Amino acid sequence: MFRLRSERYALVKYGSYALLMVGLFLLQSSRGTDLRLWGGAWNMMPFFVASVALLDGPYAGGGFGFAAGMLLAVNSTMPEGLSALLLSLFGILFGLFGAEYLRPVILSALSGGLICMTMQAALRYLFYYLLVYRAGPGWALRQFAGELILALPAGALVWLIVRRLHRRFTEETL
């Protein structure tokens, strides 16, 4: 009947993460806030998943990666589930790698988001633009540069928000 304080904090923390994720999705996909540069649109979800995986581990990273990928599938022309699979696998693997080898700092989160964005761009180019439209690599690099310029400042802001939520709702054990 009575829950421990740490259990309540975990529920509030993960609920806050979910609200932030939905807010980021609405911000990047709504009309008027859908920023584009050189054919690329901003995507803050890789940075969100990297931040959660870095601060809360692979289980939280994989779970929120799956949920973020399903949200992105709603607003995408890709077959459903591919972005959810990619982001959930990324959240799990980056959470495991981050727990072992990385410090929970902004550069680690930004590099993780950049790795995920690079994988998404390479797969999108190979299996969509190259096979269907036979587009050249210069066009894909220009689109990726546009995505990168738009997403890096937003990714830094996402890290700061996720870190603030994590610190607010995580109890320190002595």
C-alpha cells in the first residue's frame, strides 16, 4: 500500500521523461516548428535516447528508445517499426557502453546522439534514396549536414533537461 520514496521518485522521473519525449516529438513534427535546412529536418530523439541511456542505464534507454521510435514512425514514411528497432537497440547498446566506458557528461550524450544520427542517415541513404531515387552521396551529405546543424544545439538543450530531471528525482545513496 505504501510505496517507498525511491519508487515514487522513479515513477515521477520516468513520467517526466515520457512527457518530455512527447513534447520533443510535438515540437519537431508540428507545423510551424518543423525546422528544415538543406533538405534535412531536426531530430532530437537520438539525443534524448542517448541522454536517458547514459544517465539511467540500458533498460531505460531501450524502453524510451522504443517509445521514441514508435512516435517517430507515426510521422514518417518509413515502414513502421524500423525507427523503433533502431532507437531501442541504440538505447540498449549505448547504455551498456556508457555504463562501462563513458562519463555522464554532455559530450558523451552528444557523441551518442551523433552516432545514432549517422546510422540513421546512412541507412536512410542506402535503403531509400540510393535504391529508389539513385541519389548521389553529395546530396545525402548535404542533407545530413543540415540535420546536424539543426540538431546539435537542440541535443545540448535536451541533455540539460534530462540531466536536471535525473538529478531532481534520483536519490543519492551514501
